[in-house]
Amino acid sequence: MDIQTWTWVLIGITFTLYIGIAIWSRAGSTKDFYVAGGGVSPLANGLATAADWMSAASFISMAGLISFSGYDGSVYLMGWTGGYVLLALLLAPYLRKFGKFTVPDFIGDRYYSDIARTVAVFCALLISFTYVAGQMRGVGLVFSRFLEVDINTGVIIGMIIVLFYAVLGGMKGITYTQVAQYCVLIFAFMVPAIFISIQMTGNPIPQLGFGDKGDDGIYLLDKLDGLHRELGFHKYTSGNKSIMDVFFITAALMVGTAGLPHVIVRFFTVKRVRDARKSAGWALLFIAILYTTAPAIAVFARTNMIETVSNKKYAQLPSWFSNWETTGLITFDDKNKDGKIQYLADDTKNELIVDKDIMVLANPEIAKLPNWVIALVAAGALAAALSTAAGLLLVISASVSHDLIKKMIKPNISERGELVVARLSAVIAVCVAGYFGINPPDFVAATVALAFGLAAASFFPAIILGIFSKRMNKEGAIAGMVTGTLLMLFYMAKFKFDWFGGGTKEDWWFGVSPEGFGTVAMIINFVVSLIISKFTPPPSKEVQLIVENIRIPSGAGKAHNH
């Protein structure tokens, strides 16, 4: 069978599975809709968290980024993995004990203020929309290449699928769908990696294979460094970014993770605090499988691409090149009219432009793997994008229906009414997300990195100080969140979207890129919060008592009674 037939078959099977699960586990109550009834096992929750966490950015874009930027791309690996550890150890158990399953709900109750709740709802919507735009873009990419439709049509197909199972199943449907999606995406990521690792180095473990010798007796990374030098690129295994920027991007991704509303919600779908810790451990193991393989895939894909394309006659290129050319994601402009592709670091002479996001998807085709493997990667990429998109849509609908309508606008709304509002807001959210998927601000991973910057700049200080500082009050929290968010938005608007007479790289403040600026905004948020709370009245005794209680583990103190 050809690639397209295989793709239809595999996507057909996996989509039927997801929709079947959504119908089987559809939400009957708001508790089902928001937190899956709170009865998911730690193992299933670990799988679902991993799928929720590993978005199209992890599956499609991260290896593509590392593939092009080499050593510099490692900030995404370190930041995203470290951030998950931070979330699991520092925040999840305390938030679980506080008992509020949305971040705005926690902030509204801990800071005893509807203004704080409103600011938090605004931030949650902003982060989720920025993040979901990257997922929709990923869905569009996959559909455009493998089902040979235009990217915009691909985004619309993705919107319809996500809508179906997110609106019907709520968190209950999404949790069990995500368990299936994790299995699909990890299988789809590992199979081609193992194939190519054996092909290039004879080692079946990709994590070891990319540090091994190839058939020619040369270490793969040394070979890639050599190819890079010949083409004028910086050495693959050494960095181009300043240490300062690397630190700031890594920190922004880490603390941004810890403030991501759709991952925090996952810790409320289990029965007990102890289960929340267990599922965090399982999720970390499942995430590590993909994250340790991404650098290997990046090296394989980069080496294969350069060897297949550089200085080769355009007329004799393999079919994968023309397949991707039709999507417009790889373009060749024969500047010197010699019919050969000059792929060089020098932009004036370079004739090939490659979209970073295609590397993982094109990798099995470049390596001439069987058609079913190529189609499998497409199904895996869709699983990654759809699982995260669904989790984000739920955060958006919970922010609107639970935090805005029930908690502030209409407290006496019936459960049925709240469920209707939740579903309606999910529909509107999908349409907005689709618009951003069709008109994205940047490639998938960069768009997602900005969402992490926003989460770091807005939520992280308010959550940390809310758990660990009894003195922290509503004035401090509101001032800090507003300052951090506005600063991050201004920096993004100036350096990413060229508003306010956009600036160049030389104009970056302290030499920090927009992806790393979340760290700066977060530090300013902390400073503003602490200063303002120092000069305003402390919270009431009841609030201080609640903060003390969150930090006492469940069951502590019983032994002292005897």
C-alpha cells in the first residue's frame, strides 16, 4: 500500500478508538467533566499526564529544533523535563491538598478576592490560547502532508475531531483517550528511531546509537560536525546562544511548566494526594522515553537530510523531497542555475529553505523506511497534538464556566446549566484556536515557548507565594500578576510581532530572547508582589491557617497523640 492509504488506515483506526473511548466515558456530571470524577488510577493518570504534557511541540517540533540548532536546542529538553519535576515535587501535592482544581479557583480562594480570580482567569485563557495555537498548527502540518490537503483545511479537520471528544467526554473522556494517545504517540516516535539507529550505527537503542560509530567507522556526531563545518554552519555540538540566554530560556520553560493550568488539573483526577505523587512519578518515566530519544532523532534526520540533499542534482532527488515541496514547507530556489541544491549557512548563496517542523515527520521518508512506518509517525503526531489540545480546551471551558460564571456571575446556576456553559465555551475556544492555527505567530515550538513564558510571568509567583508565604496578600498577588503578564505581553509584542516599532536581536533587554524573557518577568512579579504585600494589610487569620494546613502532609501529627 502507498503512504496515503496507510495513513488513512492508521488514522482511521486511531480516531475510531479515541471517539469510541469518548462515547464510552462521556461526562454525566460537572465532576466528571472537570476532574474525571476523581477516580483515575495513578498509572492511567501518569499515561494521560504524559500525553497531555507532550504536545505537538514535543513530538514534531523539539527534535526539529535540536536538528537545526544542535546544542542550543537542548534548552527545550532541559527546561521542559526539569519543569515537570518542579511541578510534581513543589506544587502538585499542595494544590491537591488545597482542593481547588483550577488555578483561578486556587488564586481566587487563597487571595480571598474576585479581582485576583478575574486576573487569573484572563491569564489562564491567554496561556491556553497561545499554547493551543501551536497544537492546531501541528495538526494542520500533518494533515497537509499526509492527506494531501491544504494546511488550513487540515487545521479545520483537527478542530472538528477535538471538539467531538472534548465536548462530549469532558475530562473523563479526555483522560482515557489520552492513555490511548500516549501509547500511539510513543510507539510512533520510537519505531522509526529504532529502525534508523540500526540502519546508521547498527545499535538498536537510539539513545546510544547517536553517540556511536557509523558504517564508515566515524562517530555520528563527529561526522555531523564535519558536514556542518563544510556548509558554513556553526559546529553542531557547540552552542551559539549566550550562557545567559540559555539559562533564562531554561528557567522560563521550567517555571512556566509549573504554572501550566492543563497539567495541574491532572493531579485532581486521582483519589488521594499520595496517588498524585505516584502518578507524577509514572508520568516522568513515560515522558523521559520520548525526551531522551529526541536528540537522537534530531541527529539522524539532520545527517540524512544533508547527505541526501546538499550538492545533489534537483532532478535526481528522491520522492520525499517533491512530496514535501507541495506543502510549501521546503523550498528550492536555484540561484546560480546549475540545477544542484546549494545548502549553505550563507543566506545569499543558500538555495534551500526547510521548515524546522517537518524534520520528525519527513525523517522516516528520508531514511527510506517502509510506508507503514511513515504513516505511523503521522498518526503519532496527531495523537500528540490532539491530546494536548483537548486538555487545553478543558482548561478554557472550566475557566469560563466554573471560575467566571459559577463563582462570580451566577453562583446559583444549576449543574446542568454549568455543563452546558462548559461545552459552549469549549466550542468557541476551538474556533479561536483554529484561527490561530491558520495564522500562527511562529513555528510550533516557539509559539508554545511563549505560552510557557506567560505562565512563568503570571502564575508561578502567585502559586508559590500562595503555598509558602502566610504574609502574602491579595494586593501583592494582583499587582505581581498584572505587572508580570503585561511586561511579558509587551516584550512579545515588540520582539515577536514587531509592534511598538519592533526591535532587533541587538535591542533585547539584558540580551534575553522573547522565549527566555518569562524568567525576567517572573522575577519582577516576585519583587512587586513581595514589596506591595509588605506595605498592605496581612491576610486574615483564617487564610493564614489554611496556608499552614496545606503544608502539613495528610495524616501527620496522629502519632503524637499517644
